[in-house]
Amino acid sequence: MGLYRRERLDNGAEICLWDITEDEDGLRRICGTIPNDELEELQIIKSPERRKERLAVRALINEMFPEKLYLGHHDNGKPYLQNSAVEISISHCKRFVAIITHPEKDVGIDIESLDRDFSAVEKKALSEEEIDDLSERNHNLQLAIYWCAKEAIFKRMSRNGVDFAEQIALEKFTLRDEGEIEAAFIHKDGEKEEFVLNYEIFENHVMVWLVG
């Protein structure tokens, strides 16, 4: 299918999604000339699904930018554009690749399939207060949103050794098809940064993002 969605947000960010329906050869044809660094990475990835995800990232970057941009990664894994000052965050699951960009502000995005069992998230990533806010009716869906939100903040902060349960705190929210979540990142020195995240449920997937 290729480009699934492209949306410019009021805050200046842009979100794009690629629906991975092509096979690997088809994605390579769509990508055209692939930067050498990315080709080398593809050669050492054994999983065909992971290679398709990487190729879909390249296809989406080509779609978003008229000029040829080169993707790099910091030591902590955070992606950046080597020849552009645009801020970027990337997430992928089996079906979708999601990218969010902003000309100046830090960004974070995460997307997950609701076919995944998120039960492990409750023990390893949620505080006692967050666990108390869970409902039985939409348990897995709420866990998916919590996980995506914390992942999006983690990507935006770009810190090593983050304790998801203790350092990323989410306020209770009303579950809808789309909405906002208030959150905070607590630094190890006690300093707190507050954020408002957006989330959306579609095509049996959850996507959460933040800007700033």
C-alpha cells in the first residue's frame, strides 16, 4: 500500500505512516538508491521482517523530503538526520512505520499492534498509581496506551537507564478513540518536566506522540 497517512499538525510537526504491504524486493525498488550505511545495516539483519521495516523507514523518509537525507543513530539508538536540523522520531511494528518530525522541537512517537499481549508492561513499566487506574474491561488496550506513551517520552528524552515505572508518570485519562494524556518525566535529581501527549487508536493499532 505504501504511504498510509501524511498529516501536518498545528504545532508544526508532521506525522507520516507507511503501511508495509510490499515484499522486500518491492520496497527496495521503491527506495531506489539506498545510502551505503543503511545497506550495510540491512546486510547484517537476519530477520526479513526487520529488513522490511528498515526499508519502509527509508521509503517514508524519501516520501517526506524532496532532498536526499541520510539517517544516522546516536550511541543510545536515537535516530537523527545527518544532513538536516529537522528533529525526527521513528517507530515501527509488523504492519506500520510511523515517523514524526519537527523543524526545531524534540519529538517522540511509538506505535504498537493491539494483537500484542501487554500484560508484562504492568509489572515492569507502571507505578502503583497507574496500575490502580487500570480497568478490567479494556485492560490490554490501556496497557498498550501506557506503554506507547512511556516509549514516546523515553525516545523524546533520549536518556539511558530510565526507570519507566519511577521516572515516567502518566495521569489518569478517559479512554477514547483519540485523546490527550498529561505526563511527566522525573529526572534522577528530582527535576520534573511535564508533557501533553496525543494518542490515537486505529486499524487495531495504538499510536502515541509528543512534541516539545
